[in-house]
Amino acid sequence: MTLPWIFLSALVLIGLGIFVLSRPVSIAFESQEPQLKFHWLGIDYRYFFWRTGQNSALYLFGMQIPLRKKESRKQKAPRPSSRQRKEPLERFGRFLWRCARDSEIRGRVLAQLRRLAGQFRQGIEVYHFHSELSLPDPATTGMLAGLAAGAGWGFPSPFGLNFMGNNNVEIEIRLHPDRFAWALGSFLLRIPHRSVYRQWRTSKRERTKR
């Protein structure tokens, strides 16, 4: 493959990645028919809670994808011993402990974690919220409606009252992957890489000696 084609392929992949990351992820909940909805690009997934009696559904660009039902557990291959499973975690834990004891790494990482938390909050958006309340006693509902009208809670207030026995909560949250990716990339670029690498080399030498 010649150099121009490699460059063009890289540009196409970068453009595709930017497009994919710029599409928000929608997560919605509705309590009237309790269900959780997930939407991203052409992927739609609906999870119905047990009370509805409906099965979860997955759609890809409008076409329903059949979901496999849970089958009886088959006999699995023997797992490695608990010591073998814990050893990588213990090594990684010792490496993290060495980093936490380093004052330069600790100070820089804590400062960047506070910054990262603020940037992550910017990537979460409450896109839609609405609730409907209907009390068993119509008179009490009418009193609440009067108080709401007197307080100026008219349309389009996210809190509604009705006399039809309809109690419902709808909320939609949108996550922005591009903001998360930018925040994570900025965090990784700002940590003290030399100090972290030095602690990793020291931790590796200690493992070799053992």
C-alpha cells in the first residue's frame, strides 16, 4: 500500500472516530411501563423490568436482533488457583501503592482527578425530565393543583398533576463520549509520566529479585 493510500485511510479512520464519538448516548427511564431505553447511533436496546412481563429487545437500524435466552450452565474448564488469579492484582496493587507514596505523583494525580471529575460532569446532560402525580383523593389533588398554580408552577413545569390516576416519571440522560474522551486524554497527558515509569521499573526489579 502506497503512502497516499495510508494517509487517506488514516484520515478516514480519524473522521469516522470523530463522528462516532460526537454522537451522544441516550439513556431513558419510564416508570409507567417500567423500562430502560438505550440509544446510540443505530443501536436501540430496551430492557423491560419484571413487572411488565415483556422481554428485552435489541434493534439495529430498525431491525430487531433476536436475543439468546439464558441456557443451563455447562460444565466449565477448571479455573486457575486463587493464588494465580490474585498474583497479577497484587503486583498491580504494589505498583499503585508505590505511586501513591510518591509525593510528586500523588499531588499531580489528585489535582488532575478533581479536574477530571468536573469535565466528566460536563459530559452528562439531563435532556428530559417529566413526572405526573395523581393522588387517590381527587380533592387533595385539586388542592395541590391550586397551590401549584398560585406558586406559578404552570406549563411547562416538569412536575404535573392529573385526576386520571396516572403516576409516571420520565427521565432521559445524554452522555457525550467526545467530552469523556477529551477529559481522559487530557488527564493522561498531564500525569508525571517519568515518575510513574520510574516507579514501574522499580516495582519490576523488586519482582525479579523475588
